Amino acid sequence: MNVLNGERTIPRLPWKGALAKVFTPLWLPLLTLILIAVITRSINVLYFPPLTEVIGNLFSTWLGSKLFSDVIPSLIRMAAGLAIAIVIGIGLGLVMGMGARFRRMTSPIIEFIRGLPAPTLLPFAMVLFGIGDSMKIFLIALVCVFPILLNTIDAVLSMNPTLRMTCSAYSIGKFDRVIRVMLPGAMPQIFAGIRTAFALALIMVVFSEMLSSTDGIGHLILIAQRNYDMATMWGGIMLLGILGYVLSILFALTEKYVLSWHRRSKESRLANV
Amino acid sequence: MTKLAELDPEVGQRRLAVAERRNVLGSWWRKGSADGFIGVLIALCVWELATQTGLLPSQYLPPVTTIAVELYEILTDPSLWVAIGWTLWGWALGLVIATLVAVPLGIFVGLSVFSYASLKPIIETLRSIPSVAWIPVIVLISGVNLNSVVYLAIYAAFWPLFIQAIYGVQDVNPVARSTANVFKLGRVSTFWHVILPSTTPYIATGIRIASTISLLVVVATSMVIGAPGLGMLISLAQSGGALPKMYALLFVMGVLALGLNYVILMVERKLLHWHSSQHTRKGISP
């Protein structure tokens, strides 16, 4: 069954027990951290400050004095850009998924813009919006819209034909059909698109702040490097790692919550079989 | 188990790769290929008219014809070709070295349950850091030159390849594995005849993702640190106010990106023609 479903089979660990379960994922990160701490303390090279200093900086600078002036603005830009991308991506995706002619006419243009490496869109965004917040939000939205858009189109196209026919048989109106059938049906795939968009948004916010900004995480990291303030630079990179990790966990939880009906319906379908 | 797998973040990513493989837009040139041309033509005409009549401010968007003239000029300029060469060099070197390192490592980690369970937290944390965040670090360590660009490209291209290789190994059909075991196929033969063939499609997808990421990072680094390449040219054109040139360069960049994508797909098709995933695909991505 696993094989037929294309499910990944992660083999079990050769031993059992709660202790092994807790210990296995932890020993290597802990060992690495301790090694880094010991090495950075003993080598005394400018570029690699002691780990304790970096962690101290993470709390005192990134989560302290710079939290509201740099970290929060970056997060707001990301959230705004993503929100716009989600709305446009889903809306346009539904329209393009349903209108075959419209889809065929626009797809070469969309393919072309999507193919451009995202950073090259920054100069274009700067031409349109200058170097302020609106430029960054526009850039993030523009880059993040594509994975969401393409996934929505794909989901609409691969909608269950039985569902489609049921809709026509019960003469369900176009509006209801989109809102109650197509959109929920497309949700699992839309979420997969948003997940990709998340990673892209983090890249683009840091990149745009490095190239043209007076605040933000990316800006602060670059400035720290230029001032040879290594603790702040490493602290920022550490912050980004933690941020990316936490955001992806939050996203997974949201997905689990929003798509719980999907999981349940699948369960019942399997039970019926 | 299936429903949990649907929600597993890693499987979600793999599903995305499948969605990408199916390529939603890929068939535009086959069915009603005229529509695509008409769409592009309409867009270009509207663009030209709107900029000529002043409906769209031409300081933001020059007319298409101006950009076309500029495009012809830069195409005859050797400096563009040098920049393209540097960009391609960074992209290719990053991709090739990352593949050579990531695939064997990924296969090794995927085969060993213990090493996967131990490494997972580190992998997740490291790949959460956006690759551009390393630009300042790499500049400190290796300076403003093409090496920095290549190092970053390797680093960024490493992750999708590594993770795809791990998934590929873990996705080997357990029946096939047990069969190999029952027939007492040795470790080496099992690897060559069972594990490697079913892992290659995953690696192929990984190469496709890594190719995009490698190009992204090469261009981004070139823009931030001013290393030679297309990214820097585009940045310079914009900051110098040479808008037609910037748009012409964006066009060149887009064509280059699509071309690279096409080459990767073609190579994948040639190498994986025996695999079923190649027969279910609807169209070729342009």
C-alpha cells in the first residue's frame, strides 16, 4: 500500500525506547555546538568570534535593541508581500485554471517572468517604486506569486471530474462552485505553493535589504560585516536560521489545522475501501 | 499513514516537485500554440502604444522598440558576452560541484537510519538560512571575486540535491529491497541495480531545482558584491539610469534562464528515458 501511494517509507531506528528517541536527534547538534564553542574560544580568529559572544549578541542586539528597528520591519515586509502574493496567486490561478484560452495566451509571458532569477527583478522593482518599503513588498509579492499561481492552476486542472459533473448535475452556480468546491479542493496544493513562497520571501527580504535599505535584518548583517562587528553578523545569520525554522514549524501547524478536513476525508475514504 | 504523509512538510515539497514535473503551463505551444503568440503580441502592442502615447510614464517603462534597438546594441557588445560567460561559469561550476558532493552524501545519509535521524535537525536549521545571508561571510573569507560567487552557488545548490538524494533512497520500493535481499544480491549489486535506479529520478528533480537556485545565487551575489556577471550589469544599468539597457539585459537574462532550464530538462529526458516518470509528463517546459 505504501508503495502504491508513493509514500516515503522511513525505516525505523534499530533500537527502541523513549531515551533513544529523544537522544538520537539531539546528540549531534549538541556536539556540534560544543565543538564550535570550544574551537571559536581557543583559536581567537577575528572572523569567528566565540559562540557565547554570538549567542549573547543574538539576545542583546537582535532580540533586544534592534528588534523593533530592524527585525520587525523585515517580518512585516515579508508578511505583506506574502499576503499580496497569496491573494493574487489564488485569484489569478482560479481564473487561469478555468479559462483555457486565457491561460494559453498568458502562459508564455508568465513562464518568461517566472524563469528570471528572482534577484534580477530587484532593479525593476526599484525603477517602479524607489527604494522604500513598497518596493520590497512589491518585489516579494512578485517573486512569491508564481509558486502559488502555478500550484493553483494545476490543482484546478486536476480537479476530480466526478466532482465537476456532480456540480453540473446539481446545477450549482459558478460562484458556489468556485468557493465551495474548487477552492477547498485546491487547498492542499495551494499550501504546497505557499510553502515554497515562504522560503523565497525570506531570501528576497534579506537580499533587497542588503542592496537597498536603511533598516532590516539583511541591512544590519551587511553593515555589521563592513564594520567588522562579527558577533552581530553571526548573530543575524543565527537569527535567520531560527526564524526560518520557527516559521516553517508554524506554517506546518497552520497547514495541519486548515487541512484537517482533507486528512479526515481521506481517512474515511480509505475506511470505506 | 497516507494522510499524515500528505501533511508532512518534506512530502509536501516532494509533491511540489511532482507538480512542477507535470508542468502546468508547459503545453501552451502545442495545443493552440497561436494563442500564446497572440497573447505575447497583444501585450507587446499594448506596451508600445501605452508608452508612446504617454499612458504609462516612459521614465519607468521605455517603449518596446527602444528596448529592441538597445538589445541589438548590447548583443553586439563583447562585454555582454563576457558577463554571460562569467554567469554561466559560476552557475555550472556551482551545480556540478554541488552534485558531486551532495549526491553521494545524500545517498549515504539516506541509507543509514541513524545518520539521518542524527543529522535532521542540523539539516533543517542550515537550510532554513537563506543563502544570500551568507554573502557577507563569504566576502570576508574569500574576498570580492568569482570564487565567492562559486562557493555560494555550491552551498545553495547543495541542499536541494542532498535532500532529494536522501528522499530518493528512502523511497526505494521495500519489496524490491526485500527481493534483492531474498535473492542474496550482494550489497554492491543491490546498490547498483536496486537503489541507484530508483533514486535517479529524485536526483534529476534535485538537479533541476539546484540549477535554478544556483543561477539565483550567482546573480544575487554578483549584484550585492559587484562580482563580474549579468547581475552586476543589470544593477549598473539601473543605478546609471539606463532603463532601455536594463530591460534589454533582463530580456537576455530571461532567455538565458529558460535556455538553461530547457537544457537540463533535455539531459534529464535523455538519461532517464527508461523511467516511467518520463512517460507521464505532459509537455516540455520551454
